[in-house]
Amino acid sequence: MGIEWISTQGDPKLVFGVLGAIALLCTFIIVGTWYYQRWKKHRRFIEELNQLSLEEAEGNALINIVKRHAMSEPVEVLYSLRVFDELAEKEMNRILSLQGSQEIKQKYIDLLYTIRQKTYFPDLSNHAPNSA
């Protein structure tokens, strides 16, 4: 007495081919969903970034930094000063370890500081200090 609904008859190549196709389809769905979610998070980051008063060079630099460090939630860098500072520290360490002139490195670090000021302290960065 055996299980009636399982049949051992049939071409094993066909069975493994169908199982392989199903596994491949599942893999494509999972990977596609992962890429879609990542794309949606990046689009949200870009939309939030466009709300800030950053210049094009500053915005592009921040986009490149977020891509380079592969953040799972890129929009967090705009909401959390701590997250931004951690990311900026990694980026400064990377820049300082590269070959190049000190002047170029200093300009890039100044750019990071400008992004920080405009993102988290927009009231302070829009006003010139009072001269008395």
C-alpha cells in the first residue's frame, strides 16, 4: 500500500526541468522585489533631498556618498544628524586616505560640512553673522 497521488512514472528530466524553472522563477521574483524596494527607497531619498536648499554639487555629493556606502534606508541620513555624522566620518577617512592634494581634500571636507549645515541647521546657514 503506497501513496496513490505520487507517481514514480514519467521522465525525470522533465520533472527536474519543471522544478528548476519554478526555482528560477522564485529567485527572479525575490531578487526583483529586492531591487524594486531598493529603488523605491532611493527615489524617496531623492524626493526628500530635493526639498532641501542644497546646490546641485552638494546634492550630487550626498547622493554619491549614500550610494557608495550602500545604506539600507538612505533617507535616514536626512533625518538623523548622528547617521549623517557617521557617514561623513567614513567618507572623510576614505578621502584622506586617497592620493591627491590637501587642497582638494579640504574642499571636499568643506563640502561635507556645508551639506551638514544646510541639512540640519538651515536657519544658521542662510544668515550671515551680524557685524557690529
